[in-house]
Amino acid sequence: MLAQAKTKKEYKKLIAEMLSSMDSESEDKKSSTSSIKMMDLGNDTTTVTITRTKKK
């Protein structure tokens, strides 16, 4: 899915949609939270970290 992105803006939009989808699939939306961190590296490379945390 991410390979379809032709620009960094499209890539970020797809990641946001995926993250939103992960949150909506949760059985109890208030039991966990997701976050995304993107870091641009050299040589046109971007690292993406998606974290899902269960709330206590």
C-alpha cells in the first residue's frame, strides 16, 4: 500500500489512514492509543515508527 505513494505528502497521508484504521479496528477505542513518528533521513529515506499503547 505504501509503495503506491509517489510523493512524501501521499506517503504521510497513507500512513495516517493506516493508523486511523488500526485505531478504529480496536475492540475498545478507549483501551489503546496509537501514535506515529516519522523521521527524514539522508538519501531520500524516511523511517516510520508506529506505536500502539494500551491504556491502563
